[in-house]
Amino acid sequence: MKAVVLKVGLNCNDCKRKVKRVLIDVEGIESLRIDTAQRTLTVTGDIDASEILRRVRKVRKSAELWAAGNIYSSSLDKMCGLGNSPTCSGCYPNSVSRDIVLKMLQRSGLIM
């Protein structure tokens, strides 16, 4: 399973509705979570990060990719070897950046 986290301002219900509407027909999405306090949109499933970003930018031009990669349920230090996992120490060699991404994924309930 993959996770895509976008940094995007979704302050009102109308903005949230528009984003949900452009993502409703994307195949492979298992869950969609909007965190207005953190200003993030987290999408999980068998998805393509660029497709999610492209669609969200149709309604929220300021959307930017915050993190994308595979989700590991057991070990947060697992090396993916692909260079794109938010839980991989090889992908996030800077421990501060990695810690920020891990906390964000933990808060959103994607990893324990």
C-alpha cells in the first residue's frame, strides 16, 4: 500500500468537497483523510502520487507533494531500496525530515 501526503489548505467545507469530488473516481484509493489543522491531505491505496497531485491542483492550485511512498506496518526503519518511502531511513537520511514525516503519518493513523 502507498501513501501520498499533500500540503494543501482546506479551510472550508466547500474546499474539502471539491477535493473529494476530483478524487472520487480515482481507482485504487482506499482512504482519504483531510487534516485542516496540519493543512494536509493523506491518500492511501494503490495510487500514483503524480495523478493525485494533478487532480488536486485542478481545484487547489497551491497543493504540493509533502511525502509519498510505501507504508510498512512493522518496522519504521525498514530500508525500501526504492528511494521513495516515507518510513525508510535510506529515503530520508536527514533524521529531522524523517522524524517530521513519521510524526505526520502516525498522527494520521497510517502507521503505529
